[in-house]
Amino acid sequence: METMATERRDEPQTDFMYCSGAATEVLKFGSCQLRSGHKVLFLIIPGNPGVVGFYKTFMQTLHMMFGYQYPVWAASHAGHCVPPTSMDMVDDTYSAEEDDVFGLNGQIEHKLAFLRTHVPRETSLVLVGHSIGCYIILEMMKRNPELKVLKAVMLFPTIERMAQTPQGKVMTPVLCYMRYVAYLPLFLVSLLPDTIKAGLIKLVLGGISALDSSVIQPTVGLLSGDSGVWEVTNSLFIKVGRANIFNRMVSRALTCTVWKHRSSDFNTHRGSVTIFSPEDAIHFIYSGRSLLLYSFSKS
């Protein structure tokens, strides 16, 4: 009986909704609806692509290691999902274009809009960002100082001079100027049945000994026939690259944000490689479990 209860608690729920006029996928472990009684929410802000399915195992482990006490959610970036056939990618095309919801600034406002709509104001937040998600968290805290952020945990942060990193120097011109070359082969791959696409993905990623099988399906989704997912993913990356024109200004602004909240609110974790390691991240967050639980009890 206890085993069955644990399995139910570990069963995630996926919701699709419009937020800022764009399709958004929310992956949830624990409570699916927050009420005023919920003191704490773990919210994952993904990297790019902002597909929440890539974080499923990480979220499940985090939920379990905190004794299933706190809900763990992840909100996709606007448009970084394959919505049900009953949904379009945007609810209001004019509004989405006007607000540039698929650009970097629009994605930041998208997360703030999600919090305003779906999270009670009195709920304390543990924001966990990965890669560009760390930059988004810093901007969220700067734009809305009233957010009740208990902790901001940054995993492999990408917060400034992104286009100047070794991978940025390669990927920025590729995604900015050569992405159209990839459209034809991607379109041809999208015509294949999902089972064949999954097999190809396993073949390509077969050299990764610790490959998490839960990432297969989200990757299949990226190779779906809806090229809109690729467009918005590229849009965010391009905006990130162009934002580096303002490196010095951004660096000063982020320094002020971090200093304002001091080290008690921030934890960072850098890896020697740019591949996200769920195990390292889990151990890093869990190492502060006693402090976090104490903080939760005081909130």
C-alpha cells in the first residue's frame, strides 16, 4: 500500500495553457493547484530549448529527496512545447508579436505573468535556473522585487557574454545565419513516425553511457512537424546573442541584483562542461536541505 502511495506521489501531471498569449507546458510533481496553505514552491526555469520534459528525472528526484513535502513545477518557455491538437501555438497572434513573447524580454515577462496567474502571492519560491534560465531569474527578481524568493539556485549559469563563450562563438552564427539550411533535413525527419525518430535519437546519443531515457520523448517533440517550436527556440537564442551587445551594462545590472540579495539568497553551481548533470545538481541542492527546511519552517 505504501509503495502504491509513493508511486502516485511520483506521478507527474502535465498542463498546457496560454500564458502571455503563447502556448506553455507546465510539468508538475506534487500539488497541481496551489492554495494559500502552500508555503513553498520549487519552480524550475529551463535553459534553451525550454522544454520541461528534459527536467523530469531531476524534478522527480528533487521532489522525493524533500520527502514529497513541496510541489516541484517547471514552466516551459513560451512556445517551447508541442501543444495538443486543440491548441494553436499562440492564442492571439497580434498580441504575441506586439509583446515579442518569443524573444528574451518576452520570455522574462512570460515567467512573471505565470507567477501572477498561477502562484499565490504568499507562496515562497525556490527558483532553480539552468543556463539561460539563470539570467531570466535574475531579471525576474530585478523587475519584481516583491517576489517572495526564498532561494535562487543557479545551475551552470549563462548570464553574460554568452556569445563570447566557446560554444557561443560556434552556435551564434550557426543559429543566426545558417539555421535555414537545416530546415529541409529537419522537415524530412519530421515526416518519419515517432518510433523511428526515437530510434534515431537513441542511435545518435548512444555514446552517452548515462543517457536518461526520459529525454527521448521531449527530443522527439522537438523534431515534430510543427516548425514553430524550432522558430521560437532559435528566436530566444538569437535574442540572447544580440543582447550581448550590451555586455557591460548587463554585467553592472546583474552585479547590482546579486549584491542586493546577497549570498544568503543565491547559490551557484558551475560545471567543467556545459552538459547539464542532474546528479550533481541534486547533490548540490540537497546539501543545503537542512538550511532550506529551517527556512521553510520560518516562512
